[in-house]
Amino acid sequence: MALTVGAHLGPYQILAPLGAGGMGEVYRARDSRLDREVAVKVLPEHLARDAAALARFEREARAVAALSHPNILAVYDVGVEQGTSYVVMELLEGETLRTRLGGAELAWRKAVETTIAVADGLAEAHAKGVTHRDLKPENIFLTSDGRVKILDFGLARYEPRQSSSGATAAETATEPGTVLGTLGYMSPEQVRGERAEAASDIFSLGSILYEMISGRRAFARATPVETMTAILREEPPEISSKQFSPELPRLIAHCLEKQPAQRFHSAHDLAYALRSLLSTPSTIAKAAPAPRQRKAIDSLAVLPFANLSGDPDAEYLGEGITENLINSLSELPKLRVAPRSRVFRYKGRQLDPRKVGRELKVRAIVTGRVMHRGDTLNVRAELEDLEAEAQLWGQQYNRQFADIFAVQEEIAREIADALRLRLTGEERKRLAKRHTENTEAYQSYLKGRFHWNRRTPESIRKGIEHFQQAIALDPAFAPAHAGLGGCFSLLGFYSMEPAKEVFPRAKAALRRALEMDDRLAEAHAVLGLAASFFDWDWTTGEKEFRRAIEIDPDNSLPRYYYAMHLSVLGRFEEALQQAKRAEALDPLSPAMSSGTGFSLVHARRYEEAIAQLRKCLDLDPNFYLGRGWLGLAYHYSGQLQEAISEYQTALALAPGNPAPMAWMGHAHAMAGDRQQALKTIEELRALSARQHVSSDLIAMVYAGLDPDEMFAWLDKACEERSVLLPFVAVSPMADPYRADPRYQELLRRMGLGPMLSVDSAS
């Protein structure tokens, strides 16, 4: 039966569902007698009346209850409540080995240590007459505090050496010819439907160790029949690596012998052999080259830390710790750290570390996991040398949440030490720099960053709330002020709110942040954006962009903004240099790729712009700005039908967004479809009653219909201080009107002057 939160099974109160499978639903519960949290497994309602399923459920409980070992999930109690059978087990926090693998291999020492722990648990089970018969990565659990647990004895054979209940082998045996287990990890005898004993578990464990070391399954084939044939007749592909002793593949091969008698005689023997392997000096030497033997590591990526809390609302914490480490490690000398914009594209994906290293062009990666429950914080971090295929460092931290600052500082310091970087006193000081000592303020700040990075109107407004909470808790928290300024500026720059309402608040927050810490690169970049596109103070804007790039030359965002600034000033070659550099720093970003295309459009290099924006859309076909700017490139090159097609796609991708509507209306006007263009204007004016619509968008449609109306709406945009208006200085849309005194006056009001002619742009 499905249980509701608050329901009781005997003394156990249900707190939350944890998961469900074919043979059980698992819940987090509280034992009211001992005041502790436990896991309760309940037989699903559709199986409760199935005698075979009930027998299997009870067999699992008996099998596990007979065991007492730190590497086997403990059973505390069994019971029946109003016809519902349940088993009470210890509650584990962490992840399964399947989740940890994520389609990639583990560091070899971690793989061997995990196998030893499982083998120790199996040795205990086998000694008590229990054969698991379904070992696989899903049934091996890695706890947050570093322990290994064997799960799910639902297919176990239980033949107690002595049993007061009179249980016999006949009562727990499987009918001959019945195939039990999980394909890919079954032993040959299981595939044949024969009796599976202790040696079968050793075969399965050997398959798991092979997968942990190699990153691929030992017998995976295209079809189930081919997989079974491989288990029966074939050997897995050879494992070759310079990072561990050749003895390890031989031990794995010994586990995977086709005949049970030829494998390790016991799980105890396997554990002993693996421990001997770890203690062999030659093996230890191959695990990680000595500092003198390996080349210096000069590049690194911190991949997004995984959230293991089971709560989507806790995603902000893993992202926040990742960003903090990126920022801290970026302060280290002679170390290039991949920026946030590049590494966060790997969030939630199954990763091959070496492939990631090649894509990011880094020598080492940092990976990690975070769990936060109540006041408890658990963080696991590892540093891997991709070239040497060796783990250089790994550590787990079990602390109170209030220690989050110390944990992050320790991780950064340990990584610096593992990389053998020689730091000055000032560099170590910058590595451990704290912007606040208030844990609650820091938590609100991390939530603010999380929402800010989502870039939707709703998420940006949530970001503002969290940054304001952080500032209320600690008014001297500089990054919180910077984040608040960033959110307000985004609302204005993307025309989500009137620029005159949000940019003054953005500038005040950014200036306050920089008064406290002048090395906040993003704050300088966003302040430059406000200075150039809102204040029309182009000198100050350029100064801020250059300062941001000086502080953080590998950050693509300041260069992206600076390229737009330079384009408006008609400095097209410089703009393209910055745009291409931003794209090179973040080659997987459609936004950075489109920035190069946008600069090419303004430089009237339309064919190049079309090729560039097509490349942008190869990265993300659903990036509506890329679609729109490709439409502009087609439009101004005279290919109106192609332009309209791209505008239609952009509008479908961003329904209700006024920018694609205006692009479409302008195209209709230029194509001579006056009726459709006027209809677009009416739609934009109607939309403005519900949300902010920048007047320069309506002016764009009128550019192909009525010059007097166009200049009237441009004048309104000027009064609004529209951040998009300065682009009229270089937009091909304005080419027919450059000699008009009204156009010259508009440029003068924006501090641009008659700086661009049609000839200089083409």
C-alpha cells in the first residue's frame, strides 16, 4: 500500500517517501520508541496477496536479519500492520555505486577499496549461509560518511547452518532452470539456470570491479541473448593502464573464470588479495607519480558538485560551493581555472573525465558531492590528474553547516598543496578570503546566485529577494551587493522592467560592492554595462570593462559586454577581437557564439555573420536570440523570406517576447506587407499594457512604414533610457536616415555623435 506522510506502521511514523522498486516501497520514518530515523520497506499492495512475492519479501528480511556486519544493511524489525508487511532497516545517506559511476570509471584505489568492503560483507553472508545472487552497482551503497553497504537481498538464497524454524535448502532453493539475477552481472551458472552459490557472488563482484576500473560493463552486448552468450563463452576486453599494477586485471580475471571452482575460493580470499595489492610498494608508486616525476599541473576545472540531499531546493548549495572554489582557485598563480560558464554545462550529465578534460583543455579536474540535512553538512571532494590517470587527493568532511566557510577553505588549500603550488603569504590570504562570517547571510547569497544564473524574469526576482536577505543579515557582504546589482541590471538589459526604474538601483548596489572589494570582476563588468548603455557614459563604461578583464581575463562575460560597447562605437575590428575571445573562452556557449555573429551583422559582414550564427545554432537550435540575429543577418543581406522564417522560429521559441514580434513586423514592413506590419504594431502596443515593451521595438517596425512615427518612437525610447537604443547608431535599419537631422540629434543625445557613416560600416 502507498503510505501517506504522518501515517503509522506500529511505532514507526512515516516522514517521507525515499523510492520504490518492483519488490518494495521505501520510506523515511521515525521510531517513536528510540527517537531515531529509520528506513521502512513495505510490500506493494499489488504483491501483498501474491504468495511467492510475500515469501521472497520475508526471505529477504530473514536473510539480512541473520547477518551483522558493517558492510551489510542492518535490519532492525519486521512486522505486519493491518495486512501490510514491512521491514525496518537502518537509514542510509549517500548514493548507490551506480550513481557514483555515472557512466565513468572510479579512481583505481577507490574501486579496490570499495570491492574489499563488499567482499568483507559477502564473506560474512556466505559464512551464515546467505548467497546474494543479485550483486550490481545499484545494490552497493556508498554512504556520505565513507562506508560501503550491500543492499537488497530479495533474491538471496538463505540456507542457515542451524535453524530453529526448520528451514531447509529445499524451502529456499530455486526451481532448476529458473534464471535469477540482473543480466550483465550474472554468473555463467545463473545464466544456465543452475544452482548459484558463493562463487556466483564473486563472479558478480568481479564484473562490478571491472566496470569501476574501466568505465564499461564487462559483458555488455547489443541484445540480451548476445550478453548471455558473452557471459558463457567470451572474455571481457582487456584492461590496460599505466596507473595501476598489472596484477589488478589478473585478479579481476580470476573472479571472472567461467567455472566456479576456478575462481577465488572465498570472498575472504579475494579481499585478502586486494589488500595485498594496495600494500605493495610498486603498486602505490604507480597510483600517482611523485611530484618530480609528473609535469606541473597548470590547468584545472571544478565540475559542479552533485546534490545528494534528495531535495531540489538544496541544489543551490552544490552550485554555490562549486562557484566559490572556482573563484578561490582562480586566485592561484600559474593556474588556469575553467570559468563557471563552461563547467556548468556538465551539470547533471554522465561524465567521462578524460573527455571533459579534452573539451575544457585542462590537466586536472575536481569533483564533489554535497549533502545538507538540518544542521549537518557532508562534503566529498576529489582531485584527479587526467594525464596520469591518478587521484591526487580526496577528502570527506562531516561538519555542522556553520563550518561551511572552513570546509571550502580547507578544500581550496588541500588542492593547492596537492598541486605543489608555492604560494606567498598574500596568495594564501586571498585563497582563504571570506566576504562574510554570517552563515545565514551566506546561505541566502548562494540561493540568490542560484536564481540569478537561471536568467528568467521569475528567477531574477527571486534572486533579488535572497540577495536583499543576505544584505539585511550582513550589510558589509560585498558579493551580495554585487549580485543584487546584477539582478537589477538584467531586468533592465533584457527589457523585463523599465530601465529608468531598475538601473539606478543596480548602479547603487554595484558601487557599494566595489567600495568594499574592488576585485569583483563581474561587478565591474555590469557597472560598465550600466554606464555605457544606460548613462551613455562611454568613457566610464570602457574603463569598467577593461578593469573587469584585467582582474579576470578568462571570464567571457566582460568581453561579451565590451564587444557590444565597441560595436556601438563603430570600432568593429576591436569588437570582433573581444567577441571572438569571449567565444574562445566559452566555446560551448550559444550566447558567446551569437555575440560574434551580432558584431559581424553591425560590421555589415553579412555572409560571415550568417555562417557564424548557423554555427551558434548547431550548439543550441532552440536559442531564440541566435535565431533572431540570424534573421537580422538574412534580413539586411536582402534575403527577406529566410529572415521571416528565422523570426517565426524565434517567436515560437519565445512566445510573448516583444523582440521577435518587432523583428517580424520590421520584415513585413520591408517586404511591403503594410497591413501585417501595422497589425504587429497593434499587438506590441496591446502587450505593453501587460508588460514592459521598449519603445525602440515599435520604432523598428515603423522604420519600414513611416519615418515620422519611427523618430517619434525613438524619441520615446530616448526618454525611457532604453538600453537597446544605442544600437541604432550602427544598425542597418537606420542607414536610410543617417542624413536626417533628427537622427543626428538622437546620436548627440546618447553621447555618440555622427560617428558612423554608411561607408565606414560597409
